[in-house]
Amino acid sequence: MRTSSGSLSLSKGTILPKPPWFVSARTAATVSEGLTRFRAEGGIGTLVKTLLAALRA
């Protein structure tokens, strides 16, 4: 079987951050701590800080 020569392949790179449970995620500890703090205390400020940390991954 052959693949189509006109197909689009995105084999390298992605704009999505690695999930915090990946061992190789640089911000895993910070994001996990932020999510835990958000669930315990609530507050939109905590969530915004956590999301910004996740996007830095």
C-alpha cells in the first residue's frame, strides 16, 4: 500500500504543551501543584497562573 503523495504530515513539532504527567514535561511539578491548589482553594487567579505555567512547557 502506498500513502497519498498529497497528504499532509506533521511528524515533527507541535504547538500543544506536554501534559504535566509526562516525565519529560519541564513544568510538571509547578502545574500539578497549581491544579491541586486550585481544587483546594479555588480562585481564578490560581487557575490563570497554573495555565500560564502549563503553556510554558
